[in-house]
Amino acid sequence: MKVSAQVPATIANLGCGFDCLGLALPVYNTVTIEETVLPGSGIEINILNDDNEEDNLSNIPRDKTNIVYKAIELLYNYIGQSPNELKISIKTGIPVARGMGSSASVIVGGLIAANELLGRPADTAVLLSIATEIEGHPDNIAPAILGGVVLSDWEDDGSVVTSKLPWPEDWMVTICIPDYELSTGISRSVLPKEVPMKDAVYNLRHCGMFVEAIHTKNEELMKLSLRDRLHQPYRTKLVPGLTQIMNELKHTDGVLGCVLAGAGPSVAVIQNGTKNEEIKEIVHSAWNNINVNAQIYTLPVVQEGAKIIL
Ligand code: HSE
């Protein structure tokens, strides 16, 4: 039997919501799991590009240290079993190490597909909890599973509590993807172990405002709420041009805010859909000046999360 799951890209943090806010975008990875019939054939992991060709260049592990395998193993352990003969194929449509949740998407894809293969022993709460344990934070995992814009909480007992927020349909995301990678590990390594109390309080109140801005569809409140003092100030040095882009977009009509996408290096511009070309031009020109090429797309937030496909 063979099962495939398609999972959206996600943008975590959204400025004020470090490690707890994220949204889903209509760009996808697909994970296919097949129980092989030959006993003893072990675990086989293939990475395929958009044209279904084997991608031999990526340095994604093909053995049991692969995060997709690790997630699937936890699911099998949850029902008292261990995976034996499995073929895992990962088809990548989401750029890797760009802040678009590619790792969360393959973890979730592997889990959803394996859960289907096993007859759905795990409910959404269990899948959220296993996926978050592997990823280390729930902000990409939750929207990858649920779609939309999600606020998530990871409790000490490992449970993940989520709330899907009613994102206005006409608020779009212009995702600006530079032509270089930045691993989450490196991007987290520049963060301090402790932050000043005033910065923690700053984010606390902006995160509250973010939720209120969505519920009331209030653009002025949203503009204020996307600000952050917990991670972006430390990461700007890893993303040349970010400060300039943020400053220039402050004065552009229709822009509600500009944030680092997840751990970067992509930049997400939250906007109301009225000035797509102007935004693209500003970002291209800022990065062109420092020889950074970028792909820029304006996308809606997708409300559907991971799903089984034929
Ligand atoms: N919240 C995470 C971070 C997202 O900013 O490090 C990246 O996976």
C-alpha cells in the first residue's frame, strides 16, 4: 500500500509571535510512504524535485537520522510498533532553508501519510505533539497541519494547544525568497539565552494586538502589531538588506508590515493586495543593490492544511 500527503509551506513568527504564530501558503511538499513487500529491504528515502527526478545534490540524510523517518518512528512507537520496511519519497516544491517551513512540511507529511497507512490510530492532537517534538517548536507545524493562521502553545507535558485565527481573505503575503540558504540552527544560534524584561513585554502586547487586529480586521492595529524585539533585531545581520527593505516598505501604501519569514532569510510582506508590483519593485531593487537575486510571489493564506492525496 502507498499513501501520499501534501503539506503547505508555512511562515512562522510573523514578527511579534516568535515560536508561536504561523500561517500557511499554497506552495507544497508531498511525502509518499510505501510499505515495501520485500522483508529485510529496510528503509529507503528518496528526494525528488518538481520534475520527479531524483535530487542527488541536496544534503538531506537518507538514513534513520532523517527527520521524516524519526517522526514516523515515533508514530509507530505510539501504537507499540517499529517501522521495518518503508520507502519514503519526498517531493519538494518548498525551497529549503529559506524560512518557509520545509522541514515542518516533510515531518507533517510523513506523519499524516504513515497515520493513514496504519489506519489512522493518531488524532490531530497526537500528530501535533509528535511533529512538534521533532521540530522543536509548534509555529510551523500547527499551520502545516491545520492551514490558515494559527496561534499555538506547547505545554510542558508535550501537548500542543492551537487556535486558528480568522485571517481576512484580502490580506495577502508577498514572500520574497533570496537566492541563498540560512539554516534554522544558525539563525537560532545568534539569539540570546535571555532577553530584557521590557522587550518581552513589548512582544507580549504586540502579540495580543495581532490577535485583536485579525478579529476586528483592523489594518492600523495590524501595522502596529507586527513589530518584534525578541528575534529580528538579532537576526538582521544574517539577512543583508532586511533593514533597508523594512524601512522602505514602512511608507508604502497597502503594506501592513514586513517581517522575517520564520528564521529567515526570506522576507514576508503582509499587505492588502493593492500595491503588489510596487512592493516587488522595492524588494528587488534593495537586494539588487547588494547582488542578492530573489524570487517574489504574492500569495493568499491557504485555509486548508495537510491532506492525503491520490
Ligand atoms: N520560530 C522558529 C525560529 C521558526 O524563528 O527559529 C523557524 O523554524
